[in-house]
Amino acid sequence: MVRVGAGLVGIDPSGTVKMHGASRLTAPIVHTAAVEARTPVGYDGTYVTDRATHLSVLPIGYADGIPREFSSQAGVEICGRRFPVVGRVSMDQIVIDTGAESFSVGTSATVFGPDGGAVPAVQDWARWAGTIPHTIVTGIGPRVKRSTA
């Protein structure tokens, strides 16, 4: 008998086998704004911009499986570049600091995926949240639309 388990989504619990990820989580930008330096972001304004910048909102939050306990290294990929998640995770949204770049509403951001490079992996999100990859993939809630390729 072989128990495939997490291997179906590209997770090796032993950390000894290089596996290719099999899942991708994307979300469209639903709002973008140019803001001044010293603009507070998120609940309690825990993040404050250190320069004039552009912020983009993705409609995905802790109710959808984005861990609230992530580190300041967390990011998403937009148009081939990684941008940091800033402020606290809201129930249904996260904010991305895109610096000098302004993206239009509808532009797709990859929260995690198997591509590598600028695209974060499930393992990245697990490390940023201080957990295991299993928690990330099983935490994606029912509000997230699923499709197969």
C-alpha cells in the first residue's frame, strides 16, 4: 500500500523529495490607489508607508485561508514580479504595495503556485506563517472558486 496524501498537491512532508507543486491560488486586483508617505494600512494602521507608493487590494483574506500570522516577507506575484503584502490580513482582503507601479483593476495576482521565480510556493507561505504546507492548502476556504486545468 502507498499513501499518496500531500504528494497529490506537490508537498513532500519528509522534505527529501523535490516535488512539483500542483496548485495555484490567484486573485484579481479589485482596487488600486496612489498614496502618500506615512499612510497607515490595514487594521490599526500597523503598517505605515515609508514613501509615496501604489497599493492594490486583493479580495482574499483569512476567511479564504490566507494565514493571519505571516511574516513581513510575504508577497504575491503580479506580472512577473513579487510585491509585498502589507498591513494586517482582513477577513476578505489583503493589501499589496506595488511601489512605483500602478496596476489596473482586474489584473491577476498569484498568491501561490508551482511556477517558481517571483511566484511564491505553498512552502513559502507555510514558512512565512510559521506552519506546514498542509495547513496552507487545506485552509483554502469554500468561498474560493476552484477549477482544474
